[in-house]
Amino acid sequence: VAVDGKTSRGARRADGTRVHLLGVAEHGGRLLDHLEIDVKHNETSHFAELLASLDLAGAVVTFDALHTVRANLDWLAAEKNGQYIAVVKANQPLLYARVRALPWRQVPAGSVTRDAGHGRLETRTLKTAHVKDLDFPFARQAIKITRWRRDTVTGKTSRETVYAITSLTSAQATAADLGRLVREHWTIEAHHHIRDVTFT
């Protein structure tokens, strides 16, 4: 399942403040639940509350860097018997530095995918490396995803690099599996878009 939060564009409370929702959806599928929370930076403290009622044994939970905190990962793996793919950014500076410093140039690409749509061509390369000393709950592999995008109209090219960690071993998920799960995480954005645009 995918966890993601979004401030609704059209919704306002009586006092004029905007509504922020933290949602959980099946990968590539339906919205399972959501919580209204005060503000975006409060999302982390509601992670367990959102997922507590779900049977997550063996399920893979994906989320952005905001939720990559020890308490969430430990609770998910130890208490709910779930797996995770967690994006790593500078809000976890030591973890980010360790993952980024891995010898990625020596690691062959495990998965390469190409897509065309929305006026752009995109190539995604995913690499994985086994890890032992990240000092993060249940981390088994580090992931590096490089996305190349080319605008089909302007020809402009951009590159983005994303790092992540996962509790999944290579025996449990191939690089292609990990790439699919990461791409399917983005589908929760469609639920936010429908809520914002269709329902204003």
C-alpha cells in the first residue's frame, strides 16, 4: 500500500484554514482510508494511526521521506509484520549520507524502464545494494533511482536521483519488482488529483 499526504486545494474550514489529508491506497488501486490532520508536518505522528486497522503482514508499504523515521519503520516491521520501501532525503542526514556514499558506480543497473506520456520521455534506472550497517530498523537493501526526462516539445533534458531503503531482500523482490512498487506509489497522487479537481 502507498501512504501520502496532501493539502486539498478547494477545501476550507470555517476559520479559513486549509484541510490536509493523509491517505493510504492500494498500489495502483483504490483508496483504503484517510485521516484529516492539522498540518503537513504532523503527518509522521499519524502514520501508525492511519495503518493500525489494516492487515499488513507481508504487505509492502511505500511512503516519502517525511515518514522515513525510526519509530515508523520499527512499528511497521516489528508490530505489523509489514515490509517497506522508504525514500531517504536530507531530513535523515546521516542515513542519506551513508546511502549516497555507497559505491553506486560499481553497481550494475538492475532495472531500466522507459515511458512516454504527458509530453515527455522518461527513462528510469534502478540499482540496489545489500546493506548491513545503516543502523536503521530492518533495512536490507539500499536503492538508487535515476530518472532522465526529456520534454518532447522543447527537447530539454533533466535528471533526478532518488535514494531509498527497503526491508525487502533480493530474494523477496527483484529490482524490477522494486521499480514497479515505486512507480505504483505515485498512483495515490491520482486520488488527490480527483479530490482536488473533480470534486473541487
